[in-house]
Amino acid sequence: MAKTTESRFGKAVMEALAAQPAGEATIQTLIKWVPRYLTLTEEDRKRSPSRPNEEMWEQRIRNLKSHSTTPGNVIAEGYVEHVGRGRYRLTKAGRIHLGG
């Protein structure tokens, strides 16, 4: 099975943020919460070649900021904002996109 699409992965990140106080969370909190909103595929669960102690989906969370100008990225789309080192917040647009 292929890795989770960028849009589905981004939605899980937004759902995890929406469940946090003030819609804000650290990378570690996102790593803890994202699997509650997403069924990880075999591809998602493969070990990262550059970070052997992480699975590929965890690396995708860590790469949110570095891929923030890529179309489809939740930051690029305006749904999530980077608010400090390793911290993200769901934007008003992100809440609307989730339906509330």
C-alpha cells in the first residue's frame, strides 16, 4: 500500500491540532496524536533512512516547516502556522477547512 497522501496526512495533522488547547502543539505532541486520526500504511511505517529511530510518517511531521512552500502542505495552504521552534498552530482557515 502506498504512503498516505499529502492531503490526508495534512488533515490528520489539523485534526490533531484541533484537539489541543488553543489549537497548538509541539512536534512530539503531533507524533503522539496523528495516528489517532489516520490509519498508517505499511509505507508510512517504514524506517526513515536518514533517521533510523523514526518511521517515515514521523519524519513527515518533522518536515512540515521545511516543506512549507510546497503546494498541498498545510502551512503553504494557510491551514497551519509555524509559531516557534517545533510548534504549530491551527489557523482560522484550518478550522474552517475542517468544518468548524
